Amino acid sequence: MSVVDLSKQVALGIDIGGTNTKFGLVNHRGQILAKGSISTDEYATPEAFIDALHENIQPLIDEHAEGKMMEGIGVGAPNANYYRGTIEQAPNLPWKGIIQFADLMTEKFGQPCKMTNDANAAALGEMMYGAARGMKDFIMITLGTGVGSGIVSSGHLIYGHDGFAGELGHTIVKPGGRKHWSTGSEGSLEAYASATGITITAKKMRAEFPDSMLNLYPEDAINSKTVHECAVKEDPVAIEVFRYTGQKLGEALANFVMFSSPEAILLFGGVIKAGDFILKPAKLHMERNLLPIFRNKVRLVFSELDEADAAILGASALVWEK
């Protein structure tokens, strides 16, 4: 039986965003040996984009992976299908339709390629390198511009029969509620608990309370960051924005807990910088809406991954997943 030296193995992790794409070479311990980025929206076709990726990544491989074994490529991308290796109808990418992305990557790089959506990749990264190490049942919630999620049960991500399971951000938390700016659905979690949703709530509330510190900012400067600045200064309206957001998040988390009975819910993304302003009401309303058998069992845990590198680490974890 041959002996495999894991210290010599390297994975390529790629995170594709609507504006920028990040990439890095990662070892088994989650150390990023080298990284870089390119603009996503500069390339009219996926083939041109992959050519640019190769042009930028190959020098990193030549310099930092010499004497090591490239094990493969992991890609996190919007609307990525884990089973098919495709990107399908992604609204925020410049390429439309169904793209055979994994096959194109393998053809260009000569390496096997696996892919999933960015929130699923984040869950894998957390399980391999972060706060979910050793956990077999947890839910990852990413709170950024939107709300993403990855559901891990018995140590495996839930993909569903078609590869798109786990879109908890688009579940309805207030029937007939706020209309989503992109999907058109009414009352989804993303419309309330994302940074975009917080901005909408803040603009609405500051109009109702002219004495709020939020009115010291111009309309286009209102966002989750400025709301946090005002909350820290004890502005009651800003605090209420986060309390309301936390309530909507907590009510949704209660549903998620009763669906899969996780050990923990991991929270990641820019919104969690609000800390207890959002975490305390989320925990309160989660517990309040749980059946007694589920209460006081599920921890809310902040991610341990560095926000700047989490997407690369998550994508690379696809390579190590067996």
C-alpha cells in the first residue's frame, strides 16, 4: 500500500462573484499559499473568462505548487449545480443559459473540477477549516447583500434531487410582505435579513422618525454599516432596525431548526458585524417559536473563517470532499 503525503497536496479554490472572482492555492490545513483575483464582468463569454483565469492562475501554480500534487479545482458560483458541474441561469453573471463550466475548466487546466453555490461552499469550508469542525449536523447562513445557506446533515451537504436544495434565503417569512427587488416574491427572508433588506427597513423607519440619527446621512449613504454606527451611538431607531431584522431572522431560524434539528447554526457575512444588536433578538425569537423539544439545544455560532478568504477556502474544500 502506497503512502500519501498530504502535506504535498494542493487544491485550487475559485469563488465567482458577479463583479470579481477570487482564487487561491490551498493546502490540507487551510493555508492559502497564493491568491489573486480578476474581474468577472469584463468577459463576454465563459471561455474568455476561463482563458483569463488560466493566464492568472498558472503562474501561481508554477511558483507555489512546484513539487506538490494538484488534487483538483473547487468552484463556488451563483446557481452552480453540484451534480452537473454547470452554472444555470445565474442572474448576476454576464453569461446566460446553462454553462458546462466544470468541463470547460477541466479542459483548460487538465484537472478535475467540482462546483457548488457559494453558500454551500462556505458550509464545506466551515466544516473543514472553521467553527463547524467535528459537526455532522449544522446550517450555514450567509448574511451579506443577500441571504445564502448550506444545510449539512449527517456530515453531508443537502443538494436535493436537482442540485439546488437549501435556498433558505428565499423561503417566505411574511406572506404577502415586502417584494423582493430581484425575484419578485413577497415576504422572503432575504428581503428582510440581508444587508439590502436592512437598508430598506432603515430608510422606511428613518422617514417615520425624523429625530433619528439616521437622518443625518444622505439617502444613498444609508446601509447596514451606517445603521450599525447609529446603533452603537444608542440611536433607538437604528437599534429597532436591527431588532426587527433579528426578529425576522429568528422566526425563520425556528422553522429551519424544526426542519433539520441541527447542532448549531453558523452565521457568516457582513451583517453579523452588528453583533448582539441582531444576535440577541434572533436568538430570542428563534427560541420563542420552537416547540419545547427543540428549545435550548441549538447554538448560534459566528464563523471562524476570515471573511476575505472564506470563499476561497470553501471552494477548495470541495476538492477534499470524498
